[in-house]
Amino acid sequence: MNVGVQTKQIKHAKDKLLALSFVLVMVFSMSFLPGAAQSQPALGASIHPALIQLAAEAPGEMVRIIVRLSDGTDPETAAANLGGALVRDLSIINSIVLRLPAGEVPNLRTKPVVEWVSLDAPVVSTSTQAAGLAQTHFNASAFPQTTGADHLWAQGIDGRGVTVAVVDSGITDYDDFKDAGGNLRILDWVQFSNSQAYHPDDYHGHGSHVAGTIGGNGALSQGRFMGMAPGVNLLTVKISDDYGMSHMSDVVAGLQWVLAKKDQHNIRVVNLSLNSTVPESYHTSPLNAALEILWFNGVVVVVSAGNNGNGSEYVYAPGNDPFVITVGASNDKGTEDRSDDQLMGYTARGVTPEGVSKPDIIAPGHNVVSLMGKPDSVLANTYPDRRIVPPGESNYFYFRMSGTSMASAVVAGAAALLIQDEPNLTPDQVKYRLMNTGSTISIGQSSYPYLDVYAAVHGNTTQAANVGTQASQLLWSGAQPVTWTSVNWNSVNWNSVNWNSVNWNSVNWNSVNWNSEYWGE
């Protein structure tokens, strides 16, 4: 993490919570995050412990919170009854976002309509240009060759017809995102953040880099810098401002929009190159719950593992979710040869409190050359030495960055290639195929699957990952409290569930017995 950039971003943030030492934040997973993982809070109360601390230390501070409702109460009515100002309705997870003084938050535990309260954590974008990263300039990006994607292009498999939603800082409409007829492959866009950029522009830069890694066609570089799926369609879900600032509810609102647009645009993949710095069970995270709903509705969710691997053994949300594909980063050394590739130590890795080993797969993510946002974007101005300007160009250029953000984008593009070839695959089948058809890569005593998309596309297994995996407790329902130990989860065939038929407003959230669970160990 570059401290100067982080300071600059915080200076422009409008939420005063960033100045508090116990602030809960999320970061685009591009750079190193200092500090070891925090211990897990007990799950006995209906309010996140950090909010209780905030109420005690700064009761007059205005905060944004995400409130999970116990029934289908109208958002405006619920807000009025709870004494807060309604910011947003997050119907995808039966929740609302409120703004109110921190000192009022503890009173919510007495409200029957309230099931769980989380801080609407700020989301911060930080630069990948951490000290010590290699300064090597490449003649071309190697990740399409390292993963075998270039061989698929020769067979007509380039992602066309498949749409990937990029939940990030936006996408600048470069020529690299146009098809052979000059039509923009960015089909639609939405904005849930304050920004001077009008859709689909990107004045921060991170989103354009991620999108280019997924689906850029190299038009501005004569094919030197291409993404994994150069024919894929894209949607930009802009959830951060020009300095990378956002809130968790912005991300959840973006995912809610993706679900609504899924069938219209054939959205089969969503990429989130962001991570929380807050250790939280996937059973209580609003972000994890929203991602699982997309997964159960046929959308492959690809997320970054995070870059806090040095000295840390904790993977933060959404990378901690057992269903989604969590990606770590390797250094491909700028060559097609996989034998010398190295798993980067900054990749967050470990076992979640629920016993899930993460990341699921490793892909090239170090020194990736891709597109940047506007010429005056924050990242471009902060790190001008990372610019790579094509001959004859002055307004457009490429940019070199590193991190699990980039690796996640590589896997998202790979998923699009596989789905184009076999459109009937479920997310669980896509995950299994990607994880079980390549080689492995190791660090220390740990080995992980290493992406080989050519082998995945030419594989034939239809086995599914996640068999018997428990869904987020925020999605559990029932008339009586569930006796968790009596549930035979291996007997549940999640692939057979028609999640579109579920009326989420009818979910009985009171059936979740929070006091019966402890996840501090």
C-alpha cells in the first residue's frame, strides 16, 4: 500500500468514520494491507461489535448502517419506526440502509423488526504500486499465453455472446472495448457512487484496468495488450467515486442491479476485485449473502483473495465465501512457460472460521499491463512511470499494475470463455472445471490449482463444486428455529433449487438463532 496515495484518498473521503481507529473498510485488492487479522467477534448480539464501540466512543457521529429486517416491512415504514433516515433499499438481502447518530444504534436491539445490524463500511481503492514491485516493462502481456487463452481465440472462442459485469470504479469507453463493427461492447452501466465521471467513464482507473484484463481486444496497441476474452460483452457497475471511495451498501446495490439485468444482457459472470479489511463470517455479511443469491441464480461470481497474505492467514469477504471463486495472484515472469511461475506471497490465503480453504485457484496477476481510466485519472497521475503509451497516441495509454485484483479479472475472463463453449454449465460446474483441469502451484507447504483455461475448455467433466456447502444463514428460512446439527447438508442438491422462485420478502429471518452460533475460534 502506498501511504501517500491512501492519505490522498482519505482526504477526499466525506465519511468522517475513516478518521476513527476502529473504522471498518473495504479495499480494492491491488496492494499490500498492513496488520494481522483481527479476532472474530462473538455472534450473540444483533449489532456488530464495532458499532457498539463506535456508539460508546463517538455517540454523536453520524453513521450509515445496514439493517437486516425480520419481515417484509416497507422500507420507508421501517426507517420511520427505527428513527433513521432511509438511504437505500437493499431488497436483495431483505435489508435497508439507514443514517443516524451512532449513539442511537444500540437501541435497535430492542426493535422486533431488526435481525442484524452492520456498519455500512466505507470502501477504499488503493494503488497497486506498493514499494518493491518490479519495474520490468514487457513487450506484451503474457497471461493469455500462460493460461492458454490465445489458443482458444484461434478456435473462435473469445467470449462473444457472454456478458461479464464489472463491479468497480467504472470503465472508460476505449476502442479496445469495441467489436469489429465499431460497436461498444459495454452494453449497459449504472452508478452507485458520487463521481464527476458520467457513465461509463472511470476517473479512478482501477475499473478500466480490470475490464481490460477481462475483455480488452488490444485495438490501441496493435494486439500487444489483450484481455482474456477479447470478444466478451461488459457491464460496468460503478460503485466508487473518483478516489476509490464507496460503501458496502453501494456494492450490494450494484449486485441487486446485476440480478435485475441478468436475463436481459445474458450476464453469466460478475467480477469483484475488492476485499473487506473486516474479519466477518460469511453467515452475517450482507455482501456474501448478495453474492450467493447471484450464484444460485446462475451467475458465476469471481472475487479477489486480497493482498494481505504477508503475515496474515485470513481471507476477508467476499473472498471468504465458500461458493464463489476466490483468486490468488502469480507472477508469470512475462513468459508463456508456466514452469517458472511463482505464487505471490501477498496473496491472502488460509482457512476460514467455517473450515473453508481459500483461495480456490491461482492466476497471473503480477505486473499485468491493461487499460487505464482517463488520462487525468487518479492512478495515472499518481504513478506516471507505470504508463505505457502506444505509438501515435496521446490521450490513451496502458498501465502496469499488480495484485489479486488483476488475477481475479483473468479468471473472470476464463469463465466467460468456458461458458461460451458450454453455455449450459452451472456456476458450480464452472468452478469445478477451472479448479480441476490445470496444474498446481505452491508456496511453502501449500499447493493450489493453477489456471489453465485451454485445458478447462477441452475438459469434459460436469462434476460440481460446493456439494453440501451451507448457504449464508441470512438466506435460511423456516417457521421454527433450525437445529443446525440435525441438518444433513450433503443431502441438499443446491443445483436443483430454482432460486428464481424464492420470494425473499417472505423469508422468516426470525428462524435464524444467532445466539446458537459462535465463530470466534
